[in-house]
Amino acid sequence: MKFLVSIFLIALLSFALGLYMPWWSLALAAFVVAALIHQRAGKSFLTGFLALFLLWGILAFIIDQQNQQVLSKKVAQLLSLGEGSIVIILITGLVGGLVAGFAAMSGSYLRTVTR
């Protein structure tokens, strides 16, 4: 249950902070949630990673569909990835997931150190 609650809270808080703060505010959200909801470091990493991978992946897909995949196809061509816009969406989700995962793992370690 903590696992699903953590995923939901990290995604919700990251989305809300992303509306008003820079992109890296997602790390703050993952760190705070992982520090407040006690889980092992591996599970904390996984919750942060999944929350932001799904959030950024879904948001990137929605934006990509709204502009008929124009930007993602051009970026894919610049990076020599062919015509596939899905690769750009996956890379976007991977970057957000890694940042949030490591931030959540840091929050989990902070909780164990201060305990």
C-alpha cells in the first residue's frame, strides 16, 4: 500500500510543483515523499522512478499528439534516431524517472540516518 501511495503522491506533487517551479522541483517532491513514507532504498528508488517515468511519459505523449508529432520527429532526426517519436518520449520518461528515483533514494537514506 505504501508503494502505491508513494507513487501517487510523488506524481501528484511533482505535477503541482512543475506548474510553478523549474523542472528539477520533481526531485524535491520525490525526496520529501520518500523521507516521510518509510521504505527501503530500493523500493524508494522504484517508486520515484515509476512515478516520474509514467508522469513525464504520459505528459510527453499528450503534448506529442497535440502537435501531430512535429517536434519529436525533428528532434529524433537531429539525434539520428530515425522517424520514431516514441523513442523521444521514452527518453523523456527515463530522464525524469532517474532524477526522481535517485532523489527518492536519497530521501530514504536520510530517514534511516536520522532515525
